[in-house]
Amino acid sequence: MGVSLMNMTVYWRQILTVALMLAVLNGLSVSAADNDEVGVIVEVGKWEVRSLGEYPGHESHQWQNLTFSLDTGLIRYRIKYAYCSDPSHAPNVATPEGYIGMPEPRWENWYGHGFLYIIVNDKDIGATKPTIIRKLEHGERGSVQVVWDRDDVQVRLTFLTFPKETALLAEVAVFPIAAQNFKIPADRMPTIRLRLVAYPSAYTH
């Protein structure tokens, strides 16, 4: 596994924020789609459902997928969110191969099915169905946000990039439900861990 973690900061401003810069490993050999418009083109698709077939432990379960993309004019990043919504996993959802994948610009490196895992208070946020996946900005800045609401925290993951840029920025912000008057009790301070998964030569069995 190879991980390019160029920038990571953790600090408190009543919330816990982790900022990452994600870059494609081994160069940028995949070009973005033709982009004659000024600025970043952002597209957020609709949820699609397919069967997992005979996937072990998830036979005939329903697989929810949503894809969004950010095209800077030099490179297009495509992010896929997926989870198994079968009632047998209730009240949670299952993510047997991850939930935040990056199939473009290269299938190699950042894993297309699940490259980013967010663990808050020792529980993976991927077990919670996302509340919303929305486009925030396009043009001078392009950004997409994923929001999860859990009993103890609200988590917001924001992807951001700029025109003619080759890097993709990501911010993870955690808002504790225990906060009162914008202050967090010392014994309720949340913890956050990130797991990044990359396959520099692509995933092979």
C-alpha cells in the first residue's frame, strides 16, 4: 500500500477538523474530459441500485451507489459512494469493500471501491447511511460535501479543487452532538482516525 499524504492538520475550533491533500500517485497520465468552460465542472449523480449477486455474506442484497465528479480542466476526479442497504444490517448499513472510492482519474493508487475510512469515537462512520451528498460550489471553486448524522456526532466530508489544478483537497469536520453553547465537555471530546488505502499497481487478486 502506498499513501501520498501531502498535508494533514488537526486543530480545534469547537469542532475537530482534518485537512488532507490527495494527489494521484505515479503521475497524472489521465486527462480530464474536454472542458471549454471557465472553472471547475461539478456533477453529482443520482442514487442507483443493483444486486450484489452472490457476494459472500451479501447474497442478493441491494447495493446503493452514487457517483460525483470534479473536473478542473486538467484532470477529472470521480468519487463513488456505495453501501449495502439490506435490512439484515439494520440499523446500520454494510460496506464490505469500503464506501468512498476513487475510480478516476486512475483505477490504480487510491482504491476505486474504498480509499478513505473515517473512524470517529472508535466507530467507522461508513456504518451510518449518509444524510446527504450535495454540490456546494462550481466555477471558481468546485466542492462536494458528504454529511452523516449519528447519535454522538455530525460528520462532514468536503472535497474541494480549483480550476486548472491537479490536486484534490479533502476536509473532515466533526461536530459533537454533546456540544452546548459551542463548548465541548472535556469528557466528551471526540476522537478521529483516518485510514487511507492505495494500490499503486491496481488491485489484483
